[in-house]
Amino acid sequence: MPNTPLTAWLSRPLADFHLILALCGTLGALGVVMVLSASSVTSYSPGSDSSVYAQFQKHLMFVVVGSVAFWLGVRVPLPRIRALSSTAMVVCLGLLALVLTPLGTYSNGSQGWFVLGPVSLQPVELAKVALALWGAHILVVKYEVLHQWRHLLVPVVPAALLMFALVMAQPDLGGTITLAVVLLALLWFAGAPKRLFGVILAGAVAGAVVLAVAAPYRLERVTAFLDPDADPLGGGWQASQALYALADGGLFGKGLGQGQSKWMYLPNVQHDFIFALIGEELGFVGCLVVLGLFGLLGFVGLRIAMRNLDPWIRIVAGTLTTWVVSQAAVNIGYVVGLLPVTGVTLPMISYGGTSLVVTMLLFGLLANCARHEPEAVAALRTQGPGKFGRLMRLPAPEPYRPPARRRGGNRAGTGRTGRPARRTGRTGRAVAGERRRAAPEYGRRTTSRATARRTTVPRRGRR
């Protein structure tokens, strides 16, 4: 790459850590501003004492709780998080089962919340995190035998399917789609063969068709997506109003607080369709900024996964990044009319309780993974924690130590570091390159050429 100020800054040890902090802060600030603009109308109730800032104040409370979750995600050592992943998986499965009992609360067509006074909890959001952390742990432990299908699929896929069934029983199609994205990302970053994804894609399409036909409201969403003008005052109302809001925004928008769609023209504008309000008030430029922020998040998250040596961190960082970016893509896709409406929130920007807190926890985990890059570990252990490290009282990360190599049963094509092999490097020259890089003598010459000449045994034979 050319030597530019940008590449020079990106080569700094803690560049990814600082980028994650900046992205979390920027998206969170944008979400606070847009929720203030979107919720003022829905919070106002004529003839009551409710304030126009009621939902905005709740959103600020969620941001404070999410900040604590972010700090815990970056503060707790990653080995401890990995050790607790199995317990978290069992707890989340129990919560998903309990929410279907009378202990759960039915709201917005789904029984997926626990409500205790003013506090509500949506267990499916916690289940996504547990599946990502636990699934990465299982796949890393079984990596040497993942070439066998039964070890690749069991127990990760059956546990994920159990989660899918519990979430669809609520029913919550948006949560099921996000869980499916987490499962696919786990298998992809673990190095599963590509033909498996073809089988999963075919099964997903068949399942989507069955689910759409089985429930009338899902079939209505599909028909509204195919032809929004067929029922503009019914099933196609939200999709049509979202497009009108985007069109009214123009290039630079009408200005903050000046959008008209929030005046009951676009239902749930502060939840699922806040991107339409961004287009109306901030225009095409504001939409491009949001797209650029999520695109940068995808770049930084995958860069963190590539620069780490620990295989568990690599899979976790890649899975969490894919989850957040894919959820944003699904939300923006159905707002602009490219996908059917599924009820998925826009991460860090939409109004929400559990979703916002969990998303900020994910940013904390990504920041923690960024601090475990080899160059970052060396800098933090030799030069000190830095300004943000001292402010958040972060401990120095431990360098990665590969597990001891087992005798026998080693998977063909794996390096000595125990990390997943590259997708294109399991056979041929790339495998040899991985073995050379994993060897302790890679990159340096153990003996000089002169010494080699002196110690060379002359060959005997005919002259």
C-alpha cells in the first residue's frame, strides 16, 4: 500500500481500538439526536401530564446502561468471557423457554419480553451474544476434527436450531433472522466448506416460503413488498410512507426536527423506520454518512479478526462484526424497499432498550479484541495503558500463547499455532507457507552461508 498519512495512522498499534471507540460514540450520538426528533410526537399525549421528552429520557437511560455494558465488555478479560460462554448459553436457552410461559409479556404481536415495572428485557438479544461466544469456543476446541461433518455441525447447529424454534414460537421473525446470521458467520469464519452454505441457503429459502404461507400477516408483508401500491392504506402503508419520507428529504434534507413523517404518517418511526426519518431530515448526505459508518465498522471489525492470533478472538470478532453490519443492512434494505419488512432495528440508532444495551456490549467486546492484537499487546505492556486505558482502568492484555500440540490426530493442513487455516490455504503452497510461518525459525537464518560451507560434508563419488 502507498505510504500515506492514513496508512501510517492505521499502522499504529491501537488504531483499531480507537476506531471502535469513535464509531461507537458517533453512532450513539447520532441515535440520541434522531430519537429526540422522532419520539417527541409519539411521546406527546393531549390532555395528560406526559412530557414530549418521555421516550427520549428513557433512551438516555438505556445509553447510560449501555455505556456500563460497553465498559464491562472491554474491561473483563477475554479468557474469562470465553470460560463463561457455556453458562451463558444454558441461561439464555432457559430464558427463551421461560418467556413463552405466563412470566413473559405479550407486546406488538410477540411474547418475547420480561417486564418488571419500568424495566423490560428481551432475551433473544442476549441469546445472540451467547450463541456467538459459545459457538466460537466449541468450534475452536474441535477445530482439528472439523473436517468431519458430525463434529462441524454438532453441537453448534442443534443448539442454534433449538434457539430458532424458541424464538419463532414467540413469534419473532426478525430475531430468528439475526440468529441465523450469527450461525452462518460462525461456520464461515471457522472455515466450513462452501457447499454447506449452499445447502443452508436452500433450506432457508424453503423455510421462509413455508413460514410466509403459514402465517397470514407474514404473507401480507411479502405481498406488500412485491406490490406496495396494491394496498397503500393497509399492508403497504409503512413501505410507501418510508419511500415518501426519503424522497422528501432530497439532497440535504429538511433539517433536524422538521420531518413530517413522524406526525403519525409513518408508524414506529423511532423504532424500525428511523432511517427514513434520517433521509427526510438529513437528506441523501445523512444517509450516506450512516452507510459509511457501518461500512467502516465492517472494515475495522474484519481487520481486528485478521490481525489477531487467537483463533477464538478471530471467530468472535468476525461474527460480531457480521452480525451488526448485517442487521443494519436488513433494516436499511426494507426501509428503501429492497427487502420485506421484518421488524429489525437499526443498531445504535433506533430507540430500544435491550437491543441498544446489547449492541453497546458488542462494541465493547470488539474494542477488547482490538486490544489483543499482537502489536497492541506489545505497546500496552511496554508503554503503558494510554489515555483511554487509564480513564477506563483497563488491565494490560496477556499475549497469546498457542495451546500445546497434541500427539496424533492433528488435522491435516493446520499450523502449529492452532488457529484456523485460511479458506484457500488448506492444500498446496499456502499450507506450506503457513507451516513455515508457524515454525520458530521462520523469518531468520539460523546459520550463515560461510558456516554452512565449512560444515558441508563433501560428496564422495567418481570424478
